[in-house]
Amino acid sequence: MDARLDPLSFLGLADGDVNVIRNAGGIVTDDVLRSLAVSHHLLGTEQVLVVGHTDCGLTGLDERTVGLDIPLHAFDDLDERVRESVRAVQECPFLGVEASGAVYDVFTGRLRPL
């Protein structure tokens, strides 16, 4: 969701090369899985890359201080959050795709595979 990130640029891709699904925290939710299933079954997508990024606003957030009555899915460990999201893709019965994860460093511009 972070406007500082241009995934096409840091992945070396162009418009039309990939489907990009963005949300707060890069969390693989039921709606993300639904979108991935559409992409897989209708468009032939075979690979998923879950990318988290440093300096994410949900890292270390105390959800109680926000005052919203919805889960924000805050987290403390970025690498583990990305791994959890990758597992969610791998375990989804509607998908038969290759899934991997990476962390983008917003300060250095480097992408670190997990």
C-alpha cells in the first residue's frame, strides 16, 4: 500500500508483466487469496511473490491506540509476517502456485529474498 514503493521498478518489470495486489501490511487476507485465485485460474498466474517492506506503519503498532473496531493485523517481526503470508498462499486449496517472499528496504532500495 505504501506509496514509496514502485514494485515494477524494483522488480525490473514493466506494465502488464505482473498483477500487483497491495494492502496495508502486505497481509495475505481472504480477499487477497480470492484475487490470487482469480489471477491463477483465469489469467494463468503460476508464481506469487509476497513482499513486505521496512518502515511499515503496521510494524509494532498497538492496535488499541488506533481506536478502530477492526483487526489491523499489526506485527512485530517483518520477516515472520512475510513468511506467514507465503504459507497462507502455499496452503490455500484454491491455488497451485509457487510462492516466495522478500523484504524491500525503503532506505537502500534493495530487495532481500527470504
